[in-house]
Amino acid sequence: MRPIALERPGAGRSKPFVPDLVYFEPDSLHYPKGERIMEWVKKENIPYRMTTSHNRITNLPGETELEKYKIAKRTLVVGIRKTLKFDTSKPSAEYAIPIATGCMGHCHYCYLQTTLGAKPYVRVYVNTDEIMDAARGYIQERIPQLTRFEAACTSDPVGLEPITGSLRELIEFMAGQQYGRLRFVTKFHHVDSLLDARHNGHTRIRFSVNDKYVIRSFEPATSTFEERIEAAGKVARAGYPLGFIIAPIIWHDGWEDGYAELIRSLAQTLPAEAARDLTFELIQHRFTKTAKSTIEKRYPKTKLEMDMDKRKYKWGRWGQGKYVYPDEQAGALRSFLSERIAEHFPQASIEYFT
């Protein structure tokens, strides 16, 4: 297991996440990863406290709900993942593999605003050996079919990798699984520790990208577009299968120019290796009534359009609906992006539009 080593950012570069406060479950310190994180916390003089459960942090500082939310996003909780039954993760993969929950980013539209509810703090799990053993069981159940695992359903693990090293462990584990594959997506550029990992082509690293208006307006506390593309180039040169998620696709004034520039910039910047095995996933902006209420409380000055009268109500699999763009707008977004991708990346595949 590699020691924690936060890269030194250059001038104008996004800094790696360093929490303002850390909580530890006592039993997490019985694991090498937990011990290592505690050593780092003490070395960096980061305040820390003990907690009985990573699922229940009741004494977060802050006077108001908004202040507590902002502090929670700068709080790291180190615990043990006790539930080793994996959730499904369609359409991206068969299962979500849980190595972290929560994100330090402040993307206004993020679905974690509601799925994590009152627990916006960032949790990492130290029992990765047990998590990988559970994954092995899921793989064996489905042989001879491939089983794909998504590591970024409830977090952005790349943003946490300088602290945990968990992705590198998963990558090297999955390299040895004939019928197992790993996937994750990120808005962060901290991939250097993954570049020399043994991956055997079994891990697809995807970057979440968008046009400049969306990144500038709705994605605070994430890596810049330029940093993400630079990291994508590194990943491609290291032989990883590469992908991009364009999400959420937002209808705004000038969206055609913005998304055309996005695809053009990818084509101009990426190395030739990137086109070898490239995928795109396209996800239009959607929200629920609960998300709208939560987002407006947490980001009261947001420019995010959430007018239910301008949207189509789409029922979900679990009986809860979401507001998406009407068919005509959704069709225009899909056609435009598909055409631009085909123009600049004729060998790439578009896995889905939703």
C-alpha cells in the first residue's frame, strides 16, 4: 500500500482535497489504511474526532443549516463498510462497488444532493480487501458473462485517491479478474498515482466534461476542464480504456456553440491513443421536486433552470419521477451531440443517451 502523497499543485492548478475535520470509527484504526490515514491527519495537524458510526455524525460544527452543509463538505469520515451487498448500477455497470460516499465538489445539480440528504460529509472505507472479496463473489456468480463495477456512483473517488489509494487497489485487483471490469468517472485530475498501476485494460477511466458555461456556473470546487483533459491524455497514454460522460447536458442560450466547442476541444487536445477505445455517455439534465428544494436552499444564488412547467415528467423505475427536457428539446440535444461526436471521433461509441 502506497503512502499518502498529495501532489504539489503548480501555479493556478486545482489543489487536492485536504479536509478541515476528520472523524474516525475506532475499529477503522485496526486496518492498515485507517492507521495510515490517521498518521497523515496527525502529520498535517488536521483536527480529528472519534465517532461510533460513519453513518451518524451528529456534532458537526456550524450555526445554520447552510453553514453546517458547507462544513460537512470539508469533513472526512473514515469508517468500515459493513454492508457488502452491492447496489445495481444500470446503465453504466452491473453493480456499484462501494469504496467512498459523498463528494467534496459543489456541483449544483448533483443527484447526491438528495440521495445523501442530511449526510453530505465525505466517507471513505478502509476494509477494501473485504469489498474486493465481495466483488469476486459477484463475478463468479455471472461467469462466463463479464461483470462491470462502477466505483463512482456515490462519490468521486479520484478526488480522494491521494488520501486513500483505494482506486489503485481496485484497479490492480480487477486486472487479475478474467470476467471482471472496473469503471469510474471523475471531475478531478489527480490520476498520477494510477498511471503505473497494473490494469490489464480491465479498467475504464471516464471524465465528466461539459461546456464552459456549465462548468463555470455549476461546478465549483472541481478541477478545470483543461486539467481534466490533460489527465485524460495521461490515462490514454498509460493504456487505459478512456471515456467521457457529458452530463448534465443543459439547454441554455448558446448551447450549440458551447457543446460544439467542447467536442472540438477534446479532438484537438487528446493524444492519438485516446481514439483507440473511446466511449461517450450522454445524460440530459434532470431533477426531482426534492432536489429542486434542496438545491435552492444550499445554493440560493444558483442560475440552474428548474422550471417544472418547462419540463416533461418521466417516471423512474422505483416509482419516483424526474423532470427532464420535453421530447423535442431532448431529441435536439441528442442529435446535435451525436453528430459532433461522429464528426470528430468516428471510431467512438455512444453507449447511451438518457
